[in-house]
Amino acid sequence: MAFWITALVAFLVVAGILLWPLLRKRQTGDTPEVHPDIQVYRDQLAEIDTDLARSVLSPEAAERTRIEVARRILEADKADKKRDRSVGKAPVAGNIVAAFLVVALGVGAFAIYRDLGANGAPDLPLAKRRAELARQQANRPTQESVEARLGDVSEIEKKADPTYRKLVENLRKAVASRPDDLRGQKLLAEHEARLGHFAAARKAQQRVVKLLGDSATAKDYTDLAELMIVAAGGYVSPKAERALGAAIDLDRSDPRARYYSGLDLAQNGRADLAYKLWSELLDEGPADAPWIKPIRSQIADVARMAGMRLPPPTPPAATSTGPGPTQDQIKAAGKMSASGRQKFIKSMVARLSNRLTSKGGSAAEWAKLINAYGVLGDSKKAGEATKLARKAYAGNDAALATINGAASRAGITD
């Protein structure tokens, strides 16, 4: 109730500020008590007496001038009284505009609040929000509790070949008898995942990481986190979060770990950081990476959670397959002679080069350009493109790995 009272008072104050100039009645005090022209004429009468005393005017001329000035005073006084009768009345147009503003202001404010407001929501100071976020973090469900709720019954196993199922069953028994067999645990994690038993696969991969100890790689931890997340139906548990942290500590460029870290951030109130992380992954590519499609399907929701508005996507050309030649151009190239085809390819590579050097592009596009120069046997231009690409993505390990891989394939060694 206090909110609505405060809102009503604020509305009335704002409405009053806006409407006061329109509804205000003009006061007689706003105008001079004596019309300016009348005052001038009175001054002229005084000057006539002065001029008469100094013999500047004759008595007859002075009298005629007095009569003329007196006539003007009467006319000015009549006009002044007519003007005074309109004082105190607000114009009709002002009243109409005032009524319209009151209605528009009230309806507009209510419509905006209905769309964006949260009636009855308590105050949420920053300290309170931080405390609530910490409480939610501390009370997050465990990996085991979510797995128990979801179960580990797989439809995939029912469709699998009986012989394969039997082999996996034998592997389970063998690993159970030799729990410290690293190779056995790796195989078990792989084949349990293939059968859709992700909780069992997660346990086997957890054992793998434990057996490896300090030798565990970023990939080992990312594999563990991925199995945990899949086993929990997409939920990033505290255990999965720690596994992701270990993976990123070992390799900050690991794209899978960064993707799942973004998912973790989005689930825990930091959609802004998730959006930034996923945007970087989209820029780095490549377009066919397995994490690109899920990012594209979720990033708009993450942006809305972060209070951002994404620009509408640019629709691709009808015959385009991405950066490079269109399908029609590829068909046309197939009908060309060998020399004509070579010339066509060089023109396409030149256009790609011009676009990247003038406007920039993703690491995948730079890699495509370097590869193209390598295929054409132009090592000089491949080296120049490599230098430009490395400069554009300096400090971005994942992008540099894509660029350096292309440079290596093109024969660039420096």
C-alpha cells in the first residue's frame, strides 16, 4: 500500500508541474496598474505646463495640445479596461490539453508499470541481493541428488546391439575388480556414455582424474565436467563448476570449458558475464564447432537476462554458404577450364583478403585465407596473412591456435 501511495503522490507532483502553466489563471497583479501609454500621456501633460511657463507654447497652443493628449488618455484607458476583463480566465485550449495530459500520463505510467514493474516485490538493496545470491549458491543441489532424481535409465542401451551391451557389462565387472586400472576406467567412461549411462560415465571419469592426479589435463577435467552436466540434465552442479575451474586453470583457451562456464554463470545470476564469454566464442569460431549451435540458440535469452538487446541477425544471402563463393558460383566454376577455374579461385581469394584486411573477420576466416594461399602455392601472401591474423588476435590463445594450425598446413614455419 505504501508503494501505491508514494506512486500516487509522485504522479500528482509531476502532473502538477506539467499542468500548472496551462491551468494558471492570469492575475491582475501580473500587469501594471497604469497602462504604459497613459503614463506617457500624463508626462506629456506635465511638459505642456512646463513649456507654457517658459513661454515655449502660447496659451492657445497649450490648450489644443492638452485636449489632444486628454483624448488619447481616454482611448488608452478604454482599451486597458477591455483588456482587464479577460484577466483571470484560462484559455479553453489549455484546459483541453491539460485534461489530455492527465489521462495520457496516468494511463502511460500504469501501462509501463504493468509491463515492467513487480507489484508487491520487496526492496532489494545491493547488500541484500549479494547475500541472497550467496545463500542460493550455498544451497545449490549436489551432483548426486540431481542424478538420483533424474535416474540413469537409458533408452539408448535398449536399442544397442546385445553383443555390445554384453561387452560393456563384462567391462564393468573387470573394472569393478580392478578400480585402479586407468585404462579400464577410461574405457568404461567412454562406453557408459555411449550407452547413455552418463552418471556411471561421470563416476568412471572422476576415477580417471583421481588416478591421474597432477598429470590430469584440461581435457580430462572438461570431459568430467561435461559428463556431470549431461548426467544432471544440463544443470551445472558445484562439483561440475570445480571441474571447469580446474580445466580453465590448466588451459584458459579451452572452448568447451568456456562454453560450460558460461552456462554456469547464466544459471547463477551472472548472465552479463555469460553473454561476454559466449560472444567471444562465437567470434572465434569455427562455425561448425559443437558449442556454436547451442550458444546461438541460447545467447538471446542470456542477453535478455542481462538486460541487453541484441541487434536482429543479418539474413544470409539466398545462395550463400557463408564466407566464400556462393553455390551458383561453385557450379559455374565446375564448368570452367583449368586456367579459368584457377583465375576464378584467385579472384575469390583476393576478395576475401580485401575484406579481412579492411574490415577484419573471425579467426576461422583468416585460417581459410591462409589455407587458400597455401593451396595456391603463394607462401609469401600466406605469410603476410598469418602476420596480420596473429596481430588481430594477439593474446587470444584459442584464435591463435586456429590461425597457427592453418599457417602450419600452408607451410609457414615462423
